[in-house]
Amino acid sequence: MSGTETAPLGVFVATATPPEDIAGLAASAERLGYGEVWVAEDYFCYGGFTGAALALGATTRVKVGLGVVASVARHPAVAAMEIATLARAYPGRFLPGIGHGVPAWTGQMGLTARSPLTALRECVESVRALLSGETVDLDGKQFTFRSVAAAHRPDAEVPILTGVLGPKSLRLSGKIAQGTVMSVLAGTEYLASALGCIREGMRESGAAEHLVPTFALFSVHRDSKRARAAVRPALAGYLAAVGPHNPLTGAFGYNEQLAELLARDAGRLAEALPEEWIDTLAVAGDPDDIAERVNSLRAAGATSVVLSPVNAASAREELELTASAVLPRLT
């Protein structure tokens, strides 16, 4: 699959990346044969839409995803305007994602939604309406529109994805969106559970297809032990951030043990992580391990796996190794 735009493996441009480096990283990913490049909007780092524009402008074939912007960070009319601009300039290559937003960040801006589900529904539905050429009038619970229409609507339908975790949000995503961006830590057991919820929503709307790009903490080395050790600090950081009451690790039955590890010594969580958790919650090891892990995620329902390198200093080298040793072996 190396060298094709349909490769089921993508690359995430970390939000710690200086904006001036985004274009070069995206171009490198495309040159190596990856099928997708993903940017994000972690407040207050690089901008999601401008980051996507930089990646799109530096590439010619790959799809560029934005996973994700907070529904409340922009009025949906403004989000639709941004999406339409990129979709028209780069037809068929932009995959915009919208989510609830991290409560701490939206709270910093005084933008906490009264009902996150309602805010997401109103945002996604109004964006889709504007992109399809409708004039929107709405007195919603979160957003208001007064005869808003898009002056530059895309020529073709643009898939709108969400980035959500819980069962109610996943059902809503299946009903109103064309895809769901799966968070880092989304292992096979969580994917199976999440897809069950998504399919319930799809049945409600009659949808037949749903994109499931799945992010993954990533480290590769010819020495598997070295790669697995390298991913531990990042994995521990995410686990500490989500805490012991989350559906990602809950799907594996890890939450009680996670709570015990955090209570015992949160500062040494990286050292204390069971080896099994690296297997199930990250993509780390030698090229054989990477190929096996990516294929298992895809078998569980991921339409693509988006690699998030944990070591910025060696990221390019690791992506090159994966492109040469793993991409040709993916099924």
C-alpha cells in the first residue's frame, strides 16, 4: 500500500508542533505513503482550521482530518464557513471533526455548554444544513441563526465527523455524523463497544457508512523493548488525565486497577503500568508488533489508524521505518 492515498494508516501532527513545521510534516507523511494526516485543536496551541489548511496546501493526495474542534468555540455558521472554504479549495480531501471540547479549556473561555449533547447536535446539524445550501433560521438552546446561508457552499458533500466518548454521544454521532474520531487509548474492546452505540444511531437515521479513524500513541524501534519503554510516559500521562472512571480503560476492566495505581503513587505510574496495557492501549514495539496491532484495530472497526508519535525527536525516523517495514504488510 505504500505510496497510495488509500493506505489505512495516518499520521497525527501533535499540537505541540510549531505551526511553521506543519506543512513539512504533512508533506513528509504523504511522501512516505501514509493515507491521512490529522491535525487537532487543543486550546491554546495551533489553530485547527489553519493547521489543516497548512497540511492541505503542502500535499496533493492525502486526506487531511481535523480531530476535533469544540462545538462551542465558534458559532456553527463560522465553522461551516471555514469548512466550506477548505472543502472547495481541496475537494474530497478535508475531514472536519467537531466535539464537545475539553471542559477545562472551554471553561477557561467561559464557553461551557449547558447541555453538551444539545450543543453538539445543533452545531453538526446546522453545519450540514449550511454546507448543503440551506438557509438556517434557528432559536436553539445553544445557538441562534437569523437567515444564515453559505455564500460558497462545497460542490460535493463533506463528511462531518465528531470526536466523542460516551454511549449517548456515540449514538448521537451515529445518527447525525458521517464518522467518529476515536481518541488515543481507544483499544479493540472499546472500539467494539463504541461501534455498538454508533450503529444504534445509524439505524435511527438509516446511515450505511461511518468513518472511524482511530488515534494511537505510537513508538517503533527494531528493539521492541525500547519502543515499549518509550511509550510508557505518554501512556501514563493520558491515563492520569482521563482518570479511573472513563470508558476507554473501562472497556478492558482496567479502571479499578488504574485507581489503585494512581492512589499508590501517581508520579510513578509510567513504571507501574502492566505490560498488557501497552499491548492494548498503544501501538508500540518492533515493526512486526506495529503491523499486528494496526491490523487488530482495523479488524475491530477502525477505518484507519492514526499514529501519534510519542517522541518528537525521533518521529520522522520512526515514521520512515513504519512506512518501509509496516505499510506494505497491512491487510
